[in-house]
Amino acid sequence: MLKLHEKSRDDTVALMADIGRRARAAARPLAVATAERKHAALIGMAQAILRHEQDILNANAIDIKNGEQSGLSASFMDRLKLDPARIRAMADGISEIAGLRDPVGDVIAAWDRPNGLHIERVRTPLGVVGVIYESRPNVTADAGALCLKAGNPVI
């Protein structure tokens, strides 16, 4: 019989494996997405954050309550807390990233070899990116937007 923490661990492993599989499946379509599609997706993300501000604040209030009950530090709680200004800043950050030039396909170096072979170093998507952080909801928006702009799925 599994103990509670073993079942929880198994559930977490299964969940992470599923998230990884889905992110990997998204890697190719995202890598070849046009700059226009990525721009539209980023603008849509920013608009969705603003449109769902109250839902986000309500969910954050639950996180704050749970954090207080768990005895998290004041500095941790401050980083976790969202307010309308922080939510607007998240949306503005995504919009700013949307306005950047698409890096995919940029030639960052080129040279010719003595044998006539032309070589280029070209910016390309990496694939699935993993980001580890704590207590900063804005990092979710920033990491997601930056990875989307560069054509990478992010976990």
C-alpha cells in the first residue's frame, strides 16, 4: 500500500511527464510559427491578463491566504502578492516583448571557409525551456512571453 507522500510523488511525476510531453509536442509548431502569429499571441496574452484581472486577483488572494497560514516570510509574501498595478505591469511587459523584433532566423555571424564553404550562425529556437523560480507570478508572464517570442515552449 502506498503511503500518502509516495502517491503524491507518483502523481507529481506523472503530471510533470505529461506536461513535458505536451511541451515537446508544441516545440516544432512553435519553432516554425511566423513572427506575426507570435506577435498576435503575445498581444492576446496581454489582453487576456487585463480582461481577467479580477479572476487573477481572486486566485492570488487564495495564494496569499494559504501562504500566511503556512507561515511564509513577509518578503516571500510581498513577492507573491499581486495588485492591479502589478497586473498592468505584467501585461505591459508582455506587450513590450511583443513589440521586439523576432529573433528567430537572425544571422549573428557569417564567414567563408578557405574551401569556399559559407557558414552562418543563425538564431534558432532551443526547444523546451524549463524555468525554476518561486513566489513571483510576474516571472510566469515574463518567461512565457520571452520563450514564445523566441519560438520555445516553456515549463
